[in-house]
Amino acid sequence: MLSYASKRVLIGIATMLAASIVVFAVLEVVPGDPARLMLGMNATEDAVRALQEQMGLNQPLLVRYFHWLGGLLTGNLGRSYTYAVPVIDLITERIAVSLPLALISLALSTTIALPVGLFSASRRGTISDTATMGAAQIGVAIPNFWFALLLVYIFAVTLRLVPAGGFPGWSAGMWPALKSLILPSIALALPQAAILARVTRSALLDVLGEDYIRTARAKGLTRRSVLYRHALRNALIPILTILGLQFAFLLAGTIIIENVFYLPGLGRLVFQAITQRDLIVVEGVVMLLVATVILINLLVDLSYAVVDPRLRGRT
Amino acid sequence: MALLDIKGLSLKIGAFSVLERVNLAIEPGEIHALVGESGSGKSMTALSVMKLLPGNARAEGQIHFNGTDILGASEADMCKLRGDDIGMVFQEPMTALNPVKTIGEQVAEGIRLHTGASRAVTEERTRAILDRVGLPSAKFPLGRYPHELSGGQRQRVVIAIACALKPKLLIADEPTTALDVVLQAQILDLLQSLVYEEKMGLLLISHDLAVVADIADSITVLRHGEVMDHGETTQILTEQAHPYTRKLAQASMHVPERSSSHRWDGDGTLLSVRNVERIYRGHRTGLFSRRETNKAVDNVSFDLQSGQSMALVGRSGCGKSTLARMIIALDRPTGGEIALWSQRIDDLSEDALRPVRRNMQVVFQDPYGSFNPRHKAERLVAEPLYLLDTPLSVAEKRSRVDTALERVGISPRDRDKYPHEFSGGQRQRLAIARAIITEPKLIVADEPVSALDVSIRAQILDLFADLNGRLGIAYLFITHDLAVARAITDTVMVMSDGKIVERGPTGEVLRNPRSDAGRALVEASPDLHKALARRIGEQG
């Protein structure tokens, strides 16, 4: 168990380092000089050079990389060129919107998908199975921004139950803040739930064909208890894999959904930063996203070992 | 009244008829063998009794168990019977246990379900039954997972699950087919003693008459879903009144005729293995502890002459397949030398091996698993031709394929078929055709007939013998089945714990083995003649 876990952690750290190099390098070759952009088109060469010096842009590449990397490790992500505040402050402010949004969506999609998958698998080949999976197929096919617009039209514009967009901030109280996250999280969660339900069903059906399921039935277990006691845990590995991948997609999905709902989250922050060539913000947010995805993958890998005893002795 | 009474059982799966008016009765304490080749409906008969048939199966007739009408019983009633009054043991111990649950949990589950006993009582009973099947909790704690056990040990767990509540009827579906002969003897012994202790009825399903001849009181022979022959074991097997029974019995003892024209006295040493060793490095148990090492093959030396047929026998895990893989250069030894015609091959690059590979080919156990299902027979058989130095024209290729197919007894017209369109025996013929197409001097065959039915297996053995005689191909047969070794090999080597512990002419070694490993194999090997002689002796 220990060796498996420590190896995963080491791999995670190495991936982080590799990602930091890629992120830094890519933004380095992208055209657009931040100093010139900040000062505007009419700035003098001297002013631009002075600002470059002040921002450390004229230092050698490696020096800047290690400076940036050192900053990452100490939580100092630099100052935003456009907002002129520390990037870390921008991120903490925005993550208060994006993280709850992603977590609510994940919880929502899992609570929908697992029971639906179980239901469908236990009634394989029946009309209810076909109907559920047909619905899931539609769910997979619908793009989430279109679905978001539909939700806004029905629940915000017509029924006026929730706001159509914007975020009052957590200071405005728990409920108003949550209320404005309801539609975005549904829009994010539903396509994910549809995929996860299909994966759950097929993973369960695969497992139900195994020999040990027959052994369990020969013990006198009912179909139902075999499903819950023997099949589900074995089917968890593919489900966890998809769940881990989906979290990464959820984070990417927030960029679109936050724009549809005018939510001041990370997605909108990075979108604006890109258009304004605020590279240091982009770098910070992207590294955060990378770190989150790696962390999630690490958690998924570790949970494999919890689910499947065969992996515990491995390295 | 019989414990289990099957009358006129017919079974259809979809439109396909699987069983036709099958009759079978088992008394308490009786061991009843259900024998037949694959597809004869043995397993479906067993699953009918358990009422665990596939969803589209329709059963007619009567199955009475201990006063219960099985076909009329509700699912809830069947759940009460299964695992309590009827236990079942399956063929494949490697997959019959849930990999994510401990063996204790899996044995205890049935006990708790049927008796509602407390945790402590359940645990005690679990320990008791695991102890009874030969897994004492001091060595095999309840917290072990299936993957930490060997195949034989897993089968013991499956038997513990089936026998935990002392069922009145135990159904064992090919319980030893996946095990080596020594384990097979142990497991059959265990089943037999459990049956006698508890006065259980046992329905023992097998494809091998020799296996059941030893322990079954009575026999039913099934073919294409119909009962061919049934009665008391010794009588059925000594008289062999029914032609099909006779055919099965003969096939299981079949020894191919071998021409002596191409016996190994010609061109000298073909394969030479010198002090070969293969060490596997295990994983570290801790960050700084040393890796465990495992010597799978330990200082093995032997010579194989041109045209010689040699058997390498041993129990599963003795290192025989590892040795075979090194000989065909799929794996490299960690020490020693392997030479073909005095050319060292164990250190050659894959490119340099090409001309060597032409001269040695391989046949594996599973004729289905070793073919790409999306390729036609012609392409599959022609595969090794890429080893030739000059590529063949399409016409030449086809003629080589046709010759190879004809040599193994398949019509060249079948070259456009896919693997699934061939029967199991034909597929093994295809595998052999593929092996001989480059006209090799050596074929390494790893358990080439153990997945086949007895009658097909007899044909394939004939084919091997014939090719040895006609083409002078040398064989190295890897097997745990002494009947195969006896049938077609001149010499035999017994392997145990990675070492060759005994070698000599096949007949001599099998008649009078001197090593412990050799003796264990010979004693455990099912033999129809010996079993019948013993039983007739017992009966007076």
C-alpha cells in the first residue's frame, strides 16, 4: 500500500514540474509583450523598457522560470498586469465561486448517475432500461451551453424562480449565493451524469457476467443483493476513472458556463486574462487547474487501491 | 425416494435444443458422474437443478429435489435452497471468487444468509469449514484475498462456500479441469470424503472418464443433450456396451501409432540447452529492503535430437512454461546458453532471430485465444511466412497455405473461413498448420491438447505423431498430463521447482519414476484401466 501510494505521489510531483515547464514555455512564445500592452500603443520605448525592467521581463528565461517557480511554491504568483493586485488574491476571490460550482455539479451528477446506472443494469433489456439509456444518450449529445440557455429560459425568464445570471457573493448570505449557482451546476452536471450513468450501467453489466457472480448466486443470494454486494464494488474502478476525468472536464466546462451565467469565477478570470494578455494571471490559473487535475488523479489512483486489494501490493 | 430426481428434462435456449428428455437420479451419499464432451449439455443440466439458467432458456419435464418441485419453485424458494441444501462448485477457480472480498467474507456470507447466525458464530463456522477443506486459519487467515491464493487453494475456498452448510446435494462442474493432476487428485479426494462424512449426494460433471472411474458410484453419459448410457460405474466402464461409451473410453486411453522411419537417429543434436537459469525479481517489500528473487528455472541442461519427441512434465508453477518461452526466444535466460544447431540463440537480436524462428514454431493450449478473430484462416496460417528471406508471391503463398492445411487434415477450401467458424479441434489443427508452414525442425507445444475433448484430443495426438513421422519434426511437449507424454514422446523430463529432477525414456520413467515429483505425478494421474482394476478388486 505504502509503496503504491508513495509512487503515485512522486509521479504527481513530477507531472506538476513538467506541466510548469510547458505552461511557462507556451506563454513565453505567445506573441504580445505585457509591458507594451499595459502602457498602451502610444508609450515611448524608454517607458516600455523601464517597465520591462521593473517587471523583470528582461532577465534570462531560466532565471525568470525559477523565479516564477519559487513564487509558485511560496504562494506568490506575481502581480496581475491589468488589475495590479496579487494574482493569488484574484484567484482566491474567484475560486470561492468556481470550486463550489464544480463540487455541487460533481455531487449532483454522481447522485443522479449511480442510481440510474444501477436501475438500468438491474433491468437490462427491459423497456425501462431502453428508455433510461435513450434519455442518457440525449443527455450526452446536448451541449451544456445550449442546455444552460434552455434552463435560463424556463426557470429564470418564464418561472422567475432563480436569477438568470450574476453572483451576489457569499457575503450576501448562503441562500442567495447558492440560488445563483443552481442553474449553472445543473447545466454542468447533466451531460456528465448522462455519461456516468452509461458507464455505470456497462461496468455493472460487465461484472454481472463474471464467474464470481454465479458463485454468489449459487450461495443463495438474490439478484438484487448480488448487484449491491458483489457487482457494485467491482464496477467502481471504471466508474472512478470516468469520475476523475469528468472533474477535469467540469473545470474546463466552467469557462463556458460561467460566461453564460455571468459568474465571477476562475473561468471568466482566465478568459479575460487571455484577451488582455495578462499572462501572469493565465499562468497562475492554469497551474492551479493543472494541480487540481493532478490531485484528483492522485485521489482516483489511491481510491483504486482502496477498492481493489490486488493493487495494494503493487508498485 | 431419490434425493435428486430428473425426469424427461428438455431444455431449449432460444430455438436451440440443449437437452432432450434427460433422466437422472441421485441417492443420498451417492456420487453420480455426468460425463460428456463439450456442448453435450452437462453444465446446463446442473444449472437447471440450480435454476440459474440464462434468461431465454425454457425447461420442460420434472426436477424433484428432496420433495421440492424445482421447475415449479419460486425464485424466493430457490434462493433458500441454493447454498443451503444444494451447493455448487465451478470449473474455473481463478475467476469463481470475488477479487475484492476476503475469503472469510465470501464463505461467511452464505452462512449468515441462511442461518442468520451471529457474527461470532458465523466466524467460528467459517474457520471450521476452511479448516476442513485444508486451509487452516493459522496459515490462511480469513482476511486473505483470493489473489493471494493459488488455483488449488482457491478451489478449496469455493468448495468451502458450497459445503459450509452441509448441503444435501453438491454439484461439482468440472471442479478439477483447470488444475494439475496432483491438485486434481487432492481435490477429488476432498470432495469424496466430504460426501461420505455428511452423506451428501454429489453430481460430478466431467469430460474425462478416467477421472470419474475412480470415485463415481454411477454414471450418466450425455451426448448432444441426450442420455447415451447410464448405470453403475464399473459395469458401464468394463462392459462398454454402448458404442459411444466405448468411443469415449478408447479416446481417453488413445495412443497414436508412430512410424519408426523418422525416429531420432539422424542428424544429431538439434537443440542444446546448457545451465539455463531464469531469475525473476519480485517487488520490494519496503523502500530499502532487498527485492525477493525467484528462480523459475534453475540450472537446466538437456539436448534434443533431430526428430526426437520429448516431454517436459511437471506440476503447474514448476517452471516448464518459462523454460519453453526461453527456448522459443520469447524470453531471455538470466544465465546459461541455448543453441539451435550449435548456433547460440539466447543472445540474438530480434532481426538475427528471424532465420532461427523459421526453424522453431510453437503451438499453444488455447486454440481460440491464439488467433486474431478478425482474420481468415489463410492469413492466420500464412503469418509465419514473413520469416522467409525472400517474400513469396501470392500464388506461392497460397500453395504453401494449402499444403499446410492438407497436412493437418483441413480442406484448402476452408481457407476463407474465420476462426469462430471452426470447431475447437479444427482450430488446434489450424494452429498446427501455422506452426508447420515454415517447415520447422522443432515445434514447442505448450499443453496443446488439454483444452480439447477426449475424442478430438486423440485426433490431434494422431496428427502430431503423423507429422513427426512424415516430416521428422522434433517436439518438445510441455504438459502436466502424463497420458499425452506417454502417447507421443520418446523421452521425458520431470521438472520440479525449476529443476529437472528426472529424465529418461518415457515408458520407463512413467512405469517406474524415481524422483518424488515424478512419483507424485504418476500416482495422481487418472488412469481408466488402473481405476477399474482397483474397483473390481474392491468389489471382489
